[in-house]
Amino acid sequence: MRSGVDSSHIVVLNGADEGVARDAAAEGLLAGRGPLPSQPHRLPWRTLVVVPTYNEKENLAALVRAIHAYLECDVLIVDDGSPDGTGEIADRLAANDPRVHVLHRQGKQGLGTAYIAGFRFAMERGYERVCEMDADFSHAPWDLPRLVAASADAELVIGSRYVKGGCTVGWDFKRRLLSRGANLYARFWLRTAVRDNTAGYRCFWVDALRRLDLAAVAAHGYAFQIEMAFRIKRAGLRVREIPIHFIDRQVGKSKMDGKVAREALLLVPRLRGRVRRNTGA
């Protein structure tokens, strides 16, 4: 991908026979599903994928199927009382598949608190890796194995739009400007080498999360992503960015609004004073 190849045209072998893997990938592409593996990738760590939802009934069932087609893992759906029935769909999925779990919350409580709930779920149940993933197919399911595999030597792996080979697809100029501006703003204040601080496609070591003070995390909206990357860096842990192609949602509405942007604007300059550096990792 660093040379410009879309990951939907990359076949991840992971020990599989190359001919079989190529045939399965071609079949998936013809079906419009991306390069399907001949069987879901099995990686060395027990992995949980956390998917926060609010009004995602059109996407949820298909997304969970896609996740399990690419990666052996469990899925935790954190639903904030979606009025469109997303929570009921999540319950049906969980009833039919022991790999699917659901947390129901009352009302919109924010992206950050949803992920914190997911992190605690992972810590309590012995998972070794926990991934963040949007519910709207903006994050390509076929990139999940790459994301988790890259965590072999980094406590946080970010699916990045802003390293070589990464990009956004389907955004207008205003949204590109907002995202680029937010990342430049975060890098200016926080002085880290992270290129895509606001990215929401991530894989954490659960043991690394245990070392953070999750109760002190202040951000509720998309600033949560900035804060978590900064806390990982301040803890002296490793952050790796791998390129992804971020595709704008096809169904449903974006949850980004002015309140979320203002939170990031106000929070970022305070983080350097709030989060202590620990180089004894």
C-alpha cells in the first residue's frame, strides 16, 4: 500500500496456499466484498473488535458477517439506545453467535465512553488485543488482519489515512480540510510523530490499556482518539501507523457535529499538562 496499491487488491496469505488464497480473493472481489480469504485469518492473540453503534441498522449485520469472514475474533457491539432498532438487531446477532456480545447504554453517551466500556470488557474477559472499528464500512473489514498482525511489535496500531499509501475516498473538500486541520492542530500541540491522531481504526494491546488511567480520559467524542494516542506515547509505548483507504459511508448519517469539533479544539492544548510522561515502560 505504501506504493499506492489499494488494500482491496492485496491478498494476505498468512500461511495459506497462494493459489487457493488468490482464488478466494478474486471470488470476494467479484461479489463486491473485498478480497475474501479462503478461511478467516487466525492470529496468535485472542482479539475483540469493539463497534459502537447509534442508528446503524442498515450496516450492522453485514459488518459483523464481514468481520468474521476476515478474522477469527469476537465482536462487542456497544449500542447507545438507537431508536432505529440497531440494538434489537445486535441482540439477534448475539443470540445466534457466541462470538457476538452486546452492551446496551441509555442514550448517546459519546464515542469515547463506548470504547472505554469496550476496553474494560476486554480486560475483564482475558482478551489480548482489542480493536476499534466504525459500524458504517468506512473501515474496510479486509484490513483487520493487517491491523492486528502489525501489533506484534507495537502496543497501538493505527489504520492511518495520512501515511504513505493511505487516503480518504468520497470526502468533499470541506471534510478533507477539517480532518487535515485537526491532525495538524494535534501534532502542533502534542509534538508526537503520529500522522493520523484522529483515526478510529485501531488495535491496542490489552496489557497496554491496563497501564493507562482510563478513568482519567476526558474526551467523549472524536477527540478521544487524539487523547488515547497521546496517552500511549506518554506511557513510553510504541505506536505504529499502517496505511488504509478510508471510504466515506454509503448508508446512514455521520455522527460528526460542531460539539465534537469544539471538544477537540479545547481539549488538545491541555493534554500535555494533564498526562504525565512515563519512560519506564
